[in-house]
Amino acid sequence: MIFNDEMIFIHNGKTGGTSCSNYLLKNLKRPVYNCNNDNPKAYKAELGDIIHQKGIARHCTLSEALTFINQLNGKQLKDFKKVVVVIRHPYTLEFSFYNHLKKKDIIKRRQEKSGKLLQLASGNFNDFIEKAGFHRPNHPQEAYFLVDNKIPANVELVRFEQLSTDFPKAVAEFISNDASPEFPHANRTDYNLSLNAALTEEIRELIYQKHKFMFDSGLYARSLPASL
């Protein structure tokens, strides 16, 4: 999570959060809080004027973030103009997570704590969808932006599929006057051909059952998105 006096950014896993974080840490109006239990050097932005606050997971939900912020400075959801959360089509989200766990550096980093998950990623895509759970265990995408089972009025959902254009627009009013206009979309992989081949009818149904809220709420269609 990253926030300043006016906005909160919630980092939903595998949705370009590192790019969004780098952009915000570099460009948000100060003071800026970078809140996570990880090493702040995980982000490339210079952190000399950033308040690094431990005590909460990097991939925290909005509800968790609000509790943390309230304990930190007394602010509530209504005190912020906007909360920004990036969402992603469940098809590409699942396929991205599956392929992410095959990377050598990820295997090395996760092998002690995530042996079962890595084993699933080394197998077939069907089993991974059924048994691997979510990027953060027990936390589907909607957990990151729902409060009391509703999307608050000041929450804006930005689609990963248009991230490089829509994210800067979503946060534009909170950016300093000397901001860099370039959005650093890091870690982006083109899965178009391989995902098309992998999406059997069985897999589409498995993903639908796993991500029903994202489909049934109308946030995403069950067809493959034109832009991945």
C-alpha cells in the first residue's frame, strides 16, 4: 500500500503493482507513505523523502489498509478523495501467476515457504487453477477493494489491460507539478499466443468458478480480452 494525504493505492498481486508503486513513489505529492513489511529497495524509486512504514503486508486489502491508516494517523476512508486498485482479467491473472512461479529466481526465493505451490506450477495448468489458490492465499481480487461487501464510492478500479494510459489518469490530480510523465510498465510479458492455446473450455469453466465475482459483477466478460 502507498498513500499520501489525498489518495490510497492498494497493491493487488500480479496487476502491475511494482510499476504503479514506482510511479507513485516518484511522483505523488509529499508526504508519501510506502507501507509494507518488505525491503523498500524492492521498488526502484529513490526513497530519500519517502516514509517507509512497516507493520502491514504489501498486498493488503482495502479494509486492512484502512485499519492500519486509522491506527497510524486517525484518518478514515471518507478522508481520502480516491482509492485506486488495479484489477485484471482472471484468465490472464491465473496464467501470469502460473508462469511467474516457473521463473528460476522466484523458485529460489520461494522454495522454502512455497514448495507445494511451486510443485503445482511445475505441473499442468488445470491442476494449478484448482489447487493453487490465489496470489495471496484466500484473497480473491474482490477482497482488495470491497468494504462490507460493497465497492466504496471513492474507489476507482483501473484495468490492467489499459494500465499505462489509465493509471496515470486515475492518479493525475494527486501528482506533483514536476512529475515524470513516463509510466514504467515493468515485468510485462506477452502471453497472447500461449494463453489462447491453454484456454480450453474446461479451463475457462475452472477460472469462472474460481473468480465468479469478477465475472458475475460485470467487471469482466467470460470471453478472452482483445488486449492482454
